[in-house]
Amino acid sequence: MKILSIAAFFLASLALAAYPHLQQWFLTGDPAWIADYDELGLYLPIAAKAFWSQQWVMADPLFESFHPIKYPWIQFIPFTWLVKQGFSDPAYVSVLWRLFAGLSLAFSYLLLTRKLMSSLMAALLASALLVFDVGLLEGKLVLKNYVIFFDLLTGSTALLGGPPRIHSAWRIISPGLSLAGLLLFYWSIFKYRDKNSNYSFVIPSLFFAGLFYTYFYHWTAAGLGLLVAMVFDGKYRAFYFKVGCIGTLLGAYEIFKSYQIKASTSPDWLMRSDKFLPIPNFSELIIPKIALLTLAICAYYSWTHRKDLKFLVAQSSAGLFLLNHQIVTGLQIENFHWLYPSGPTLSVLLIIVLADGLRTISERHTFKHFKLMITLMLAVHFAVAFYLRHIEVTRSKDSLYMNAIYKGLRTESIAQVRSLMPAGSLIAGDELVTETLAVHLGLRTFSGYLAILSPSLTDNEWNERLVLNDLLLGFARPQFEAHQRAKLKDHHWGQNARTPGGREKRLEERLAVYDRIAENPTLYIEKYGIQYIVRTPLADSTSTELRVPLGERIYNDKNLQIFQL
């Protein structure tokens, strides 16, 4: 019975994680599915760069030669290599990512809760609750499932107007691929800290070091959490100290690599992507009231009933503090990402406290059909979780739009244009289309999301690429100005988005670049080496006056036109 229950749990976790691909496979015969612009414009191009070049290193997809990019090797290259062994399309790496997330999170939650709970079945139920809960990252267990459920029943579409935002714990690549490493680090602490051995700190040190190579926000939260635990959990102070020191030494190579990238590239990319951006100390505060209240309750329970949980209280406190570390550091580092370690840690704490409470109640009072009631409640919870997953997959606006483009190109265009543009060619034009073609055909995109996050591009080069791309799409100056004004209104990264008149200043910079490039666009086309322009047929209506010659049209169908320069 226990083996069957564990197997059912793992299958359910896999099904929830990979549901988008299963649904697409059933409907279209193709399991590929794209969640959001991060996946299409950033993660898949990075994986595709390694896939098509067969150089198993992390390299910036904008360039033909090697240029560094700051993402974890272990979350891209092994998955891409596996896809390369059996498929001809790197888009399927998304399937492996989500399958891995489903397995790894189920395994790590079960391992950790089993260490902290009295029985396997209790740990299994607790793990299932964590896996199926949409409030995990905010410490809002159980209730958020039903708040969203009833909102959707009453016709609310607030959560469906952009990328999938309901089951946020399954987001790829983070926290889906990285969270298991943090949970396994916690497990190793509880597993080895009471061992009567001079080397009990070794395994936890290795798990802590692994966080440096998987996710910045996890190792920083875990490291600060170890320091907090040293203060409030004196029994294990020496153990935490050893784990922190050895783990940091083993993870120092990743810090050194990050420093090398920072030192060898322009600081512009950090500022324009909210990485180490100076901001006023008491600005942009994140105050998660429910999470803070939950932490206070769990901390009290830990101090009065379960002192073994002090370590998790320390870890949760560290993550919540780092949400607002700008109070001390004056820096914005996309601070909301510290919800990714603090929320799940707090959720594990809360589940343990609730389980202890239920066990105490069941021991003191006899309730008829108590286990049956709990089982039915869990069944309803799981059914609601699957319903919410189905809704976000099938109704999130960004996903629907990107997958429509992807499916149209894949089924009708990609096979025909494969021989027209050699791998490695630089293509400009409609960003979603060029990014889709780049992934499937091994091409390089000229502009888009990657240009914002590329360490090798200065702000001036970024502006030139953006302007030239719009020129090649046929934008005359008034249309370019309107287009950029709309984009800047929705852009929230960098100092220009935060200072009065900052967006207007950025717009003026781009208009000046437009005027400069429009005088001699051919000069800049040759400077960057653009070989092809990709436009949708609708792009012909964007301007009454094409600003640059498009070259020879070598392909035309209802989805796209390709011009060779």
C-alpha cells in the first residue's frame, strides 16, 4: 500500500508539472509548449545555442563566437545534451525541464518531510499538499487555491492576462529546476547534524556548495540562514559554521566566474536588468503580511514545542529579510526572487505545525471518520489544483499567443525555410518569429529579450539594435516613436523607469539613434552583419514608407516573409 501511494504521488507530481506538454501532445501530437517570453526569448535560445553548436558551454546566443552569459550551466547543458541524443529539435528541452521539476520536487519534499514527521504517510500527505498548492511561494497554503478557484468561477480574468501566474512554483527555469537543491540542503542538515562523527558536516557542505551552481537567490538565503541559525540555535553552532565555511569555499569558483563576467563586460547590462541597481534604501519595499504572521506563529511553536525546527525558522527569516535588503545595501537585485527560497521554506514549516496540531487533536479526541474526512479534503484540494493548472495552461494570454505563433511556424513554415538560411545566420525582424526560428533552425536573433540581458552589449549597442530592427520592420519615425513610447511605459527595469522623466530621456536617446541610423541604414546593416529579415505579412501595413531596402524576397507564405540582404 505504501509503495502504491508513493508511486501515485510521484505520478501526480509529474502529471501536474508536465500537464502543458501532455495536453499539447493529446491535442496536436506535438508535446512542445511555451509558457512565457522568458522561455521563448531567453531560456530556449540559450539551450538551442548549445544544441546546434554541440559546444557544451554556456554562451550568449546573440553571437557566433563565444560571449559569456550568466545562467547556471547545470540547468541547461545536461538537459540539452539529453535532447540532442534523441530529437532534432531543442524545443523539447522544455519537456525534460518540467519532467525533472515534477520528479525532483516530489522526491525532495518527501525526503525532507519524512525526516521531520512521525510517519511516512503523514510525510506523503504533507508533500502532496506542498506540490499541489498555488500559494507555496508566498506561504499562503491551502487558502489561495480556493480564492483563485472562486475568482475564476465568478469570471475574473486578472491572472490570465499575461504569462501563467497561478502555479508559479512550476515556473521554468526557476524555481522549478532549482528548488529541489534547496530542499535537499535542508534535509542534509537535519540528517547529519546529530551524527556522532567528525565529518558529519561534509555532505551538508556539498549540498550547500551545490546551491552556488544552481541559483543565486538560494545560496544567498541559505548562507544568511546559516548565520541566523548560528545565533539562535546554539546547540549546532559549530556544525552550521563548518557547513557554511566549507560550502562557501567549494562554491567560490562560481562567484569567481560571475566576477569575471562582470569585470570583462560593460556594467550597462546589469543596470538595465535590475542587477545591483542603486535605489533609495526605503523604496520598493515588499511586505508579505501573511508570510510574516505565519513566520511569527511558526517561530513561537518552534521555541515552545519543536526546537528542532529552529533551523527552518532561521532560513525563512533570512529569505524574508533579503526581500528588502535594500534597506541595508541600497541595491535592487530583482529582490522579489527571494520569495523563491523563503516561501517554500515557510510552507514546509507551516505544514509541519499544522500536522502536529492535527495529530494532537486526533490523540485527544475521537472523531468518527476522521481519516476519511482528511482524505476527502485532500482529494478536493488535488482536484482544484489540477483544474487551476488546466486553466492557466489553456487560457493565459501570453502562452496562447506564443504557442499560436510557434505552432503556425512549426507546422507550415519551418520545414520549408530550413534550407534557405544556414545555421548561425543573423536574422532581424519580428521578435517572436525570429526567436522561434532561431530555436528551431540554429539561427541568431538580432534584437529582443536576449539583447536586454546580454552582458556583451552596451546601452548604445542595445539601442542601435532595437532601432535598426524597427527600421527593418518598416517603422517610419512617428510610428517608431509611438511604438517605443508604448514599450517604455510597460518597462520597469533600470534607472530610467524609476526617475522622473527617465522614460522620456530614454525615448529621446532612441529617437536620436533612429535619426542617425535612418540616414544610412546600410552602414549599420553591414556593421552588425544582418543577413536576413523576417517579417509577417501584416508588417507590410505598419508603414506607408519602408525605410530600408529589404533585399530579395526568398520566401513567402501566410505566416512569414523572408528577405535576403
